[in-house]
Amino acid sequence: MSKQGIVYFVGAGPGDPKLITMRGLECLQEADCIVYDRLANPELIKHAKVDVETIFCGKLPDHHTLTQDEINAVLIEKAKEGKNVVRLKGGDPAVFGRVGEEADFCKKHGIPYEMIPGITAGIAAPLYAGIPITHREHSTSFACITGHALGTDMTDTRWQGLADSIDSLVFYMGIKNLPIIATKLVEHGKAPETPTAVIEWGTTEKQRVAVGTLGTIVQVMEEQQLKNPAIIIVGDVVGLREQLKWWENDL
Ligand code: SAH
């Protein structure tokens, strides 16, 4: 009987290739096949064996190069050939990364797997912008929220709870819905003066940051035109950027 393969779900980190974990790097070095997304920095593939097979599965905002079913199928197929498969995902595989579905598919097909966490963009991009997500004086809680919930008008989002109870709000995939997000938060009681930032390509050399308030951020974005991938961060911690920013100074 041929050797059984394995699937490693590896968090690639948010963009800067050095932010992968040591365990993630080890998996890459042992990989026979790497299945990677647009947001996993392709620089990381340089750490793999020279004859590694690479499969790009896209996930561009408007079209998928491989469908989710095709991704699932390719993971199983390669593992059944006895390969060490790395499923490399941007950030953390479990934060809006569909690792649950892919791992479930492996389980159903008797394929063993490991899940290796990664640093998620929602924490790392603010930090590279000089915005610590919590702070003893400014924020005792944070939440990561999808800005692209099923149903595009975001009626399923629990706005009241977010507005009332969470100090720092981080929206992923929210650029298109930024006007809805800003309006809903103000409608549910967040002050229009709440500092708000958008960070594009955080932790990379292309990082750009737009800063405003809940009341002004839509206008600021119209002027600065930041695009995906970008996160939106809402909360007083954004105000710390002026004094703490460091990454752009180094470029
Ligand atoms: N699993 C990923 C998130 C995938 S959802 C993670 O843990 O980071 C994709 C969204 O993540 C993008 O639409 C964007 O909102 C955010 N994102 C990913 N990388 C980013 C980066 N370098 N800078 C800003 N936002 C990023």
C-alpha cells in the first residue's frame, strides 16, 4: 500500500513573509504540493523544495480561479497520492479562511491533517500602522467581523451589540460595504467622531493607511481610493497611530 499523505493547513501570516510561524515554515519545507491563495505571500514558496508542485487557487474578490469544491477535491487527490500537501492561507486559516469546511472534507475522506495558526491581518495590519488593538486606557475588547456577510446589506450583523459592547472593531472584506458599516454603527449609537482607519496591504511594503472618523471615513476613502485587501478598524486605539506609527517611517 502506498504511503498516506497529509494536509497541513498553514497560516501564512498577514503579508510580511517573515510573520509565518516556525511550524508553518517547517511544513512548507517538507511540502510536495502547495495549494495557495492570493493573500498568502508567494515569496514563502521559495522556502519549499525546488521540485514542489504549486497550485494557485485564486480567490480574487470577483472571481475564484478554483471553486471551493475544486480546492477540496485537489487537497484529497494530492494527499491520496501520498503527498505532503500544504494548504497555505493568508493570515490565520480559521479567521474567515474556510479551514473548517476544508478540514471536514479531509476528515470525511480519511485524510489526516494538521492546522497551524497564523497571525491574522486584523491584528497585524493595525500594529504595522502603529495601532495596538487593545490598550489599558483605550480599549479592553476587540472583535473581528466580516464586512461581506451572506446577504450583502449586512442585516445579519448584530450592530447593537458591537456598538454597545466592543471597543475596537475590525472589519474584514468590508471595503465595498464601508458606507453601510459606518452608517449602521452611528445609527446604533457609536459617536460619529470615533476614530476610524482603513489599512490596505497591511504589513507589506505596499501598506497604505487612511485615517478619519466614522463620520468622515467614506469621504476620506473617496479621496484616497484604498482597495482590497484592506481592513477597517474603528475605535479610539486608531488615535494612537499618530504617536506610535513606525513601519511607513522605515520604507
Ligand atoms: N484569513 C485571513 C483573512 C481572509 S479574509 C486572515 O486571518 O488575515 C480576506 C480579508 O482579509 C481581506 O478582504 C482583508 O479585509 C483582510 N486582509 C488580508 N490580508 C490583509 C492585509 N495584508 N492588509 C489588510 N487587510 C488584509
